[in-house]
Amino acid sequence: MTEQSGIKIRILVAESFELVRIGLRSLFENHAAIYLVAETNCIDDLYNLVVQHKPDVILVDLQLNNGNCIAHISQLLDACPHSKVLAFSDRTNEYTHLQMFRSGAMGLISKRHSSELLLKAICAIYAGQIWFDRHITRLAYYNLLPGGEISYQSKLTNGERHIAYLACKGLSAKEISFQLSITEKTVRNQLSVIYKKIGVKKQIELCLKAPLHNYFK
């Protein structure tokens, strides 16, 4: 849709490694839907570049600033509220990923994925969708539990599981209520119960834990 409409997604890249920046620069060069407005390998320069260029998407390497860039995400979004952050990572640190989403990031993708999937992720979060790497998050939560065992302590009813499934597809409470022919208030109440049972605070965290509980099925 972006290519057909002629709109270009303005992206700013913050990446630690020069070879990766060169690869991204080549990927975005003359791309029909994505335009690289600036790039940096320094967290100190990133804020000024965001203020200057006001990009649609900020691609942030989670290893930037020796792995201490999470705290800067909320500051970047305060400076440019319309920007959306896509985190770039090749690690499976569950705490880092949760903090990243809680700071306001819209997506997470592994550096090991194909360029085609990266482009798809950029377009998705530009359109307002949440994007995350299920392989990374599955490993992260798997490693979080003692002995690598997955806990199914939080059981959901069939109705709750159905709502969780729709929420993990990215549907809003209003969209879920329309699809299930129930009130939006009922959906919100059910989501509160689901969050409590699963041990999360919001929809994106439910999506992150979903692979462990087969909420995508």
C-alpha cells in the first residue's frame, strides 16, 4: 500500500556496527517505499538527529551504547511522538525486551532475519501494528524458567483463550467486541482477568508470552 500510494517511510538508523550500517544503507537505497534520512552509531547523536529529521521509524540496535540504550527510547519518543521505534537485536534477553516495549517501542526483530522480513517489519510498525520476533521471545521466556521448563500454571477458560488469541493478532478491545458480539466493556474486563492470570500488564506483553501458551492457535 505504501509503494502504491507513493508515500515513503522516513527511517533513521542507529546501529553500532559499520558493516551492518553499510548493508542497511544499500537495502534502503532507491527503495520504493523507504527513505533513509540519517544514520549514526552514537547514542549522543541519536537524539539530535531525531529532533532534526523527525523520522517515521527509528531502527535502534539494542547493543548501542554498550547495551544501555533502552532508557533513551522514551526520551526519543517524547522528542518526536509520531516516530515509531523498531528494535534490532540478535540476543534473547527477556528483561531487555520487556523494558524495550514498556519504554514505547513498537517492534522487535532479529538481525539474523532476511532483509525482506526487516522491510516487512518496518512497514508494519509504520502502519501502527505491533511487530515482534516470536523466535526470540520464545527462547527468552523459555530460558527465564528454571531448568528451561515452561509453566502452564495460568490456565485460561475457552472464552478467555479466544479473547487472548484475538488480542495476540493485534485486535483492539472494540474490534474483539464486534467480532464476538459482546460489549467492549466485557472484553476489557476479560482482558484484565487474562493479564492477571498470565502475569502481564498490557497487550504487547501478552503477545510476548503467547508462544509459550499457544495463544496463536
